Amino acid sequence: MAEADEWTPVLALPNLDIRGKIESLYAAIVPPDDTRIERLREEHRRLTEFMSKFKGQFGEQIWPSFLLLRSDAPKTYYIAEAVNGFRDILSMSVVTYARAQRLCYNRPNGLVYSNAFQFYPWMLDKNYDDMIIVNPAELGVHLLEEFSGQAFPEQRQQTVMERHIDLVLAKAMLDRWESRFADGGGEWKDKALFRSLNMANEAARIPALTAAVFYDVGRSLALWVSTYEILAHPGGNSDSNFQTVSALLEKVKWCDQRLSVASYTIPGKTPKQVQLATWICKKIYDLRNIFLHGNDIDPEQLKINGKVLIDFAVCIYRLLLTGFLHLHFDEPIPDVTNTASAASFIKRRRDFEKYQQTCERALLAAVPQ
């Protein structure tokens, strides 16, 4: 375990109660009782004072989680894009899984939105003295003694346990995060990934904080399509559209073979038979176009088989990430006569595939049973 001085609390997340593990060599998102935070509090009394000043909307005490960076990390990991990208890894590893579970089990889930992963705009400075705020609207300094922190009002603090995190997706993206920001460069695909994740974190926010109308959902849907096209973009001056997105989607190796069959029709001058995921994706594209072009719309078009279309849109994004990151279990089958080896293999495959299998079951909810 690194000593406290080797880690720096960069930003606070007051609406997040993180209990699962999201960590790399240079960064971590941790709860307030993490040993690194506790050691920092012993050495910097004002960090405890800062943490203790957060309240909920009705005066209840809350304790924020933190994004930490190693103090000796290359400066390229301290840039805003890297910090946001690390947060987006956690956000999308939770939100996409939660959306799939909502479709599968038809019950409320507070983790389907990304608001809980917002950074608080005020933070202690690097010397643990004063409060600072830096954003496109304001640059300021204030006294910690006068600070009164408050959780974001639109949603209460959300607890994220390890079981809520798509660990396969998170690990793959953490590996790409380290390579993307190692020297501030990175290949086109790495840049596309984190640009897409940035858009996805915004797309996944609660569409309206109050007085919501279905046009708010349409705006979010448009952002989800943008996440697809950014991810699938081939680079340079090339185009990214439904064809490039569907080509990426078809790179997915399906666990449920029902999803590999091209048995759904996309109408047109030349009707085309496609897989279920591609058919749903086309529905999403068509609805996005209706919203953005201002055409008349029937609210029932926001559903497929009685389920809200935007939940399917989020599941499609996870499956595009599956194809983009090659998230397929490719271990060779061991000698089945070796019972221990075979059992270990089965467990590894089950643990790896369970997240995609949940997403696949969610897609099948679009089909009347």
C-alpha cells in the first residue's frame, strides 16, 4: 500500500458512496474510509474539516468519495481529460450494467444515471489551505472556514458495491486509460474511446431535474447515438454513421446464439435482414432523427415491447464497447479430465461472460415472448 504522501486527493464526489474497487497504478476512486484518505487526514487536519462540511439537502451528514492521483504520476495523468476519463470508466461500467439489469428484472435502479459520478466544483488546494473552483464559468478562491458543501440535489447519494461494476469492461478500459495518457499521445482508437466515454457520461445524466417531458429523453437519445459514432469513427476525415456503427456491432461474439441470427428486417427500398442488436440500433437512429429534425412523434415510439427505448440504447453502447475492446473469452478449453483445471476454467468463463450475458438478456426483452 502506498504511503499517504504518495497520493493526492484531486476531486470530491459527494453523491457517490463507492465500495467497489476502481483503481490503476496512478489513479483510484475511493471511499472516505480508504486507508490512503485516513493517512492523509492524519497529516492534513483541514482535509477532515473539508470532508465534514458536506451535508445532504435536509442537513444530514454525508461523506464524499474522492478521486486520487499518485503524486509521482506523470503530469499527463493530471490533465482534465485524463481525470474525467478515469471517472467515465467507473460511470459507464456501472450505468450500462444497471440499465441492462433494469431491462432484465423490470425494477427501479438508482445507478442507471451518471449524476452520482459528478465531481464537486469546489476542492481544497494542493496545500490543503483554501478552497478553489476552476471551470469555464468561474475561477475563484475562498476560505475553508466559510465553506458549506452540499450533495447535488437531484438524487441522493448512491452506493456502488463491487457487484454493481462491470469488472470486465472496467479492466479493459483501465488498461486503455494508462496507455492513452502515458505520454499525452495515444492512438486514434484510444482518443476515440475516451471522447466517446465523455459523451456517454453526459448522455447518461438524468434527462431533466424536474418537470421532465419526453423531449428530454429525445435529447439524451441523440447523445447516445453520438457516443456510437465517435467510438466507431475510423479516423481522419472519414464518415461515421449507421453503417460504421452496425459494422462494429457485428464484431460482437454472442453468448446467446439467438442474437447471432439475422432474422430481423430493416425496411427500405431493399429490405435487409440483420441481427436483433442491429435492428434495435436502427430503431434508435430513426427515433433520433425524428427528434432532431423536429418531426411529429408519438410517445409510444419511445418504447419497444413495452420497454423504454433509451435503456436499449445504453445496452447497445456496452455491446459496441464489447466489439471495440474485443471483450471475448478466448481461453482454450483445458483437459476436461483434469477436474480442478476444468472447474477453474468454467468459473473464469462464467465471471467474464456474466456481464455481457446480462446485456444480451436485456436486448431479448425487445422481443415478445
